[in-house]
Amino acid sequence: MLPMETLDSLGRHLRDLRISVTDRCNFRCTYCMPKELFGADHAFLPRASLLDFDEIARLARLFAELGVSKLRLTGGEPLVRKDIEKLVARLAPIPGIADISLTTNGSLLTPAKARALADAGLKRITVSLDALDDATFQRMNGVGFPVARVLEAIDNAAAAGLAPVKVNMVVKRGDNASDIEAMAGHFRHTGHILRFIEYMDVGNTNGWRLDEVVAGREIVERIGARWPIEPADPHYRGEVAKRWRYVDGGGEIGIITSVTQPFCRNCTRARLSAEGALYTCLFATRGFDLRALVRSGTDDDALRAQLAAVWHGRSDRYSELRSLQTPLQAGHKIEMSYIGG
């Protein structure tokens, strides 16, 4: 069937689906899964609670029929999910899906895994790297994982044809803000795209404070003072990162400003958690249980109608309200490790 135009209550299209395939991660990043709260005794979801690959592929197909054309696999750390390339191979042939990407910390992205993902149909990959300074990065990832191995993972992705690689740096004042210029200098002229992300108040465990946010405009000013940059046009409406290119042809960077310059009005993203809950905002306090419908024998027509109804009723604009300093509804926000970034 031809894709539908599915709009929410604010006229925003449904275009992107982010699929968390696991709530587990082998890092303990301070802004996401701090080791003080996600210790050895932390109870992750049991395997039976996770959507299996058949269930994920079915839901992705129905979302595609509602207008989704881009899928991103997230976690937790998606590469800890066994045989993740088999899921990619199930998703790639779905009619209407034009792009499948994956976000990883790079720790398990060996040459063989990168090649398997590319061969299965993965189009793009994003690797997280929060500092070039080894001590800073090891402290932030919480498990002492070295920078050199993440850089190897980026090379592995590029060698497999998953280039340009996007490299995400979450910038937190007092932790890694001093590494902004070093990161920019390293990735200039590599063909990869470094993206700076403002430290966000996702979930309840990262101790977020506004004074620890390094605003996107400060990042632009600091990089521009070293290497002149100029704005670049977005690739498409609703693109999350604001694009800047080096005047000397050294490539481009992206700035994601969900705190200081939110982009809620153009948000086209839905999120599917590892246990099959549908969320319509990264800062959601609750989701809609799709797993129960899938496992109760609900047919495609009824399930598709329910997906559309959830999106039609969507009115989320958390970041815009936060930036307006409007009192926000109190609630237990979903952790980023559960819903995906």
C-alpha cells in the first residue's frame, strides 16, 4: 500500500522511527547511565520482555505504511543485541524505508561487524565520542574505555562503506567542554561529520543542571574563532542538527541545540522502546504499549489504526516549553538508555 500522510495535532508529519533494541549498555556515561545508579545489581529487562526481530520488523512495516521513511537503531548500546545485522536485513527491504542508520559507542564495532551491518543494508552510522583527551573520555564513559579504540571503530565503519561517519559529542561544562576545539581539529578534513550536542535533561538520573549546558552559539563562536565557519542549508525540513561548514573546505560540523534553540515544531520522530512502548517525545513521561497488542493477535489494520491514532493525538513540545521557562508537568521522565537518544 502507498504510504499515508500522518499528521499530529500540530501538523507535524510522521517520518522517522527510532527503535531501541536493548536497554543494556557496556558503558556507564555520566550523562546517561551513571555507574552509581546503574551498578552490577541493576535489573535490566528480561529477554522475554524485549520485542523480537519479527515483532520489530512488523511494526516497522506498519510505520512505513503511515509515512515513516527513516529508521534508526539505538539502545542502550544496540551492538550488544545479538545478531543485530539480521534485524537490519529484515528492515532493509520494507517498502518505503529509504534509510536505516545506527547509533553506537563503537566498542563492539569491529571490521567484521561493520561489514556485516553494511552488507545487511545499513546506510549510515553514528559513533559517540565525548572527548579526544583520553583521561576525560575514560572518566565520562565510566568504564575506562580508551579513545583510540573508538577512533578505530570509526575507521572500521568508513572502511565498510558507512561513510561519512557522524560523530556525536555531548558537551557538558566542567567535564569535556575544554575538548571542543581539539575534537573539531581532529575531524576536520577527515570527511566525517562531528556533531556537538547540548547536554540535555533526559530522564531522572543524570543530575542535569542548566548551568552545565554549553550553548550551541558558544560552540560556534569558539570553533569559528579558530577556523572560520559559515551556516549551511539543511538537507531536509526537520533536520535536527544545524549545519556549519568550514570556509577553507575542511568539511562541516553540526550543532544540536535542543535546550537553547529547540526544534519541536519540526519534529517528525517517534520512538519505540526495547519492550515495545511507543513514545512521541524524547522527554516523555509515559508510552503506549504496542507489545501487548502485537502479542494478543491484533491484526495489521487495527494495529496500524492504533499507531495513527497515537500520532494524531501527539502535542509534545517539551523543549519549547522549557525554553520559555514555562512550568513543566512533573513526572517520571523515561531514561535515555531505555528510549534511545
